[in-house]
Amino acid sequence: MPPVIAIDAMGGDRAPAEIVAGALQAVDACDVDVLLVGPPDALRVHLPDEQTPPRVALLDASEVIAMDEEPASAVRAKKDSSIVRAAEAVRDGRAAAMVGAGNTGATMAAALLRFGRIRGVHRPAIAIPIPVIGEDRIQLLVDGGATVDPDPEWLVEWAELARAYARVRLGVREPTIALLSNGEEPGKGDALRKRASDLFAEVKGFVGNVEGRDLMRRSADVIVTDGFTGNITLKTMEGAVMGLAGLVFGVVDEPGAPWADSAEALKLRLLQAAATLVPDNTGGGMLLGVDGVCVISHGSSSATAIVNAVRVARDCVHADVVAKLRESVGALGEGGRTGAR
């Protein structure tokens, strides 16, 4: 049977309209059943003829956690919020996975409090898919914003989780790992990175430090950092890509330019190439370390982004990713670091 994916229909800057639209598209595009979570009256106006279509169900939730609310406090106070009810649907077996595009911290907190952690994991991390320019491959940036102030040992845990995830989700047999720092040389970085670097030296697949410029390039399959640096890095990349796209298309559309006759063909090719870099097209980030499937999409998610986030969730359910993550952490605890040299 197709898995049921619970979707926080009220989460994100464009909710509920774009979230509901994406959920409806995902039913056929991903072959899933969908559980839309939120106030039914707010959701029905975005359904065809205000009727619930086949393979879609509504789960009532009377509260919404806003993007600017303090995550942990909001999750504890708003027990009938859409993101909390979505997490409970997975915990209770009504859904196989959840997708949220709202307050990232609240999504993480809801999953953590309702699913619990995988035994041996101290704190969760978000694995963000990063396209590699010019290649049909993906890097993982871990952590994308779940845990802003980790201990160095946690970075090693995340690397092991991300290696297992990369094997299953990206099909990489022996994923390589790098530590994001301000220089490639060993010993570079702040206290966190210096202490973590010593621990990573014993981890199979570790290739050393990388810098911010090594993202979106053939460098490492998994790039590990703290959630604070990772979130800033991610948003800086998105801003740079958007700025560059605006510059290039501005030049292409320049009035009276000698290339005007071929501008339309060039724009079409540029749009095709740029599509691989649009966050909506890469799917959401898997929350690694919680004992269930939780996929976090970005706050400005369109319907397309929701479809791709649901696709990630579905694939994780089919591949039994959480069980494999449990195995990777179990090996870490039983025999030292997984694959230690």
C-alpha cells in the first residue's frame, strides 16, 4: 500500500494555499496518500469544490505556530498546533512520515518530542541536499539549522548518520566526509572545529577540511558543520545564486544588445540549467537522529517544493532509512566510530 504522508498544511510563508496545492499534486506524482493537518475550514477552501479528493484526508488542528515564535516553548504550549498533530500522526501510526515547511525549530522540536531520538544520538541535524554544478549528483550539508551550538562529538554522530543516509538516499557506496572550516589546512578553525578535527581523523571517509567555496563542487559527499554556520552558509548560497541569475538574465535582456536575436534561445537554455539549482527542485532536508521520518522544506516553499519534499519522505519510508540510521549509530556505539581506521 502507498505510504501516508502527514503534511503541516499551515507551515510556511505561502501556507495553506501552496502547501495544499503541492499535497494534492503529490498524490499522483509520488503515489502516496496524504494527511493534511490544519483547521479544516482553512484547508477546504483550497480543495477542489471544497471537497476532500480521493487519497486525501484532513486532520483537525486548531492552532498554528508562527515562523517567529520560540520553537520549544511554542511546541509545548500549542499542543493542538498543526506541526505537533502531524508529528503525533506519525508517532501513532496514522502516517508513515511527516513534511513541514514552517518554523524549522518548531518542526524539529515536534518531531523530537513526539518521535524521540534514535538511541545514541545526542541531538538531531538536518541533511540539506546541495546540487553539484554541472554534475548529476548531490552533496549533503549537515547541519542545516537544527542544532546551532553542538559539542564536537555530535558532529561525528551527524557524519555517521549522513553517511548512512547518503548510501540509501543518494546511492553513494562509500560517501566521503569533510568538515566545513575557514581553511583547508589541518588545525584551521575555531575551538569547535579544532576539537572535532581530531575526532574525525579516525572516521572512515574523512577527507579533511573544506571551505565555503567547495560547496556545489566535487569535494565531498557530506559536509559537516554546526547548525548556525550551516544555516548561514545555505542562505548565503541561495542569495548568491539568485543574485547571479538576476545579473545574467539582466544582461541577456539588455535592450539593443548584439545578441538580442538569440536571446530567447539563450534564456531557455539558461533556465534549463538553472533549474537544478532551485531549492524547490531538490526536495526537503531529512531530520537525522529522530526516530521517525521528518522532512523539512524551506519556509518559502511552493507547491513544487512540497511535491519534492513528499518524494523525499516517500523514498525514506520505502528504503527504511530510519532503521539504517539506527544501525549506523549502533555500530558507532559498539565498536567505536563506524569504519574507524
